[in-house]
Amino acid sequence: MKTFKGFAEGKQRLTPVPGPFFTELLPDIDHLSELKVTLYTFWRLDSMEGAFRYLRETDFMEDVVFMQGLQVDASQTEQSLAEALRRCVQRGTLLEATVTLDKDPENLYFLNSPKGRAALQAIERGDWRPSGDPSAPLDLSLDHPNIFQLYEGHIGPLTPMIADTLREAEETYPADWIDEAIQLAVENNVRRWSYVAAILRRWQEEGRHDRKDGRDTEKDRRRYAEGWGNS
């Protein structure tokens, strides 16, 4: 057994792990490689940039140290990775999408989060294009205004604190949710981010429902108002 020397002094970068991992996933995962791939995915996606983040099998395999830890027998590492990814998808931790790039099909793995589910739906609709970047060959941005442009255009000027809040929201909710929630705030003449955030939380907790006539009911407006308060 290789002995760990301990964490170094000073500030260390932390990787966020969703709470349900410890309460719902960890008790059920009984396969070591699946556990390693799950934790590696949290870390690797957190270190990436972009609204929609995903990993390919090559992203795992290019990390030599990680791959060596998947299997004692070096000849079995790729099979161990494939089995671990299969288990992650079957369990529902990861979402798998297959796209054809340069005439060859390739599997992409998204975290099963609101943004990951939105990305999968976009791919299924065909709303993607090749990016031309070998390290991230799929472009799902589709030239939508980013969250900062939406905020400045509809709510007000950015501050450092608001920018941090917007980055967190961008990581949590699909872009089309944010776009529509800001539109609702404008329609209801409540140009506050706290009101937008209340709408997003409601959709995440109760489901997002399409508005048949493009308007919110008075009942909906009262429900959102209860969540945004005076901030």
C-alpha cells in the first residue's frame, strides 16, 4: 500500500460534491471503479469551463495516474473504465449521449443535473454543432446570450457579488430556464435577481410548466413573490 503524505499546508482548491451523493448514491455503490469514476467526474467537470460540460472516454484514458488506479492488471484498465461508466449510466449518476463527429460515433457523459439533462435534450433535438476544438468537440452554446448579458440587459449593472451569484446559477440551472425566468421578471415588472432565483427554485422543486398563453397567473406571481422577499 502506498502511504499518503498528507495534504499540503496553505489554501487548497476544493471540489464541490452534491449532498445527495452521500445520502443516496454512496450507500448503494458497491463497485470500486464506479465509485472512482463518479468522484473523478465531479472533480474533472468542476475544473472545466463552459455552460455545458461533459467528458469522453478519452478524457479518462488520457489521465494515466487515474487509469492506473482503476485496475491492478494494466491490460484491463480500458475494460474497467467501460464497466464503471456503464454502471454510472445505469445507476443514473451520469447521462450518456452519442454523437457522430468526423464520421465516428462518440459517447459523451454529462452529470445527471438540470444542466446535464438540458444538454441531453438539446443533443436529442439536434441543437448542437461541431466546435472545431479537439478537446471539446461539441458546441451546445448556440449563440444564446450569456447570463451576464441577460442580467445587464434586463435587470441592472453587475457587481462582483452579483457576478458570483450568477455564476452559481449558471452551474445549477439550464440556460433556457434562466432566460425565461428573467423574461417573467421583466413581464411582472420585478427586476430583481432574487425574484428570478425564486422562479428557478420553484421550477427545480416542482417542475417547469410551459405557459399556454405566455403569461403568469396572479396565483403564480404571488407564489414567486413569497420566495424573493425584499432583497
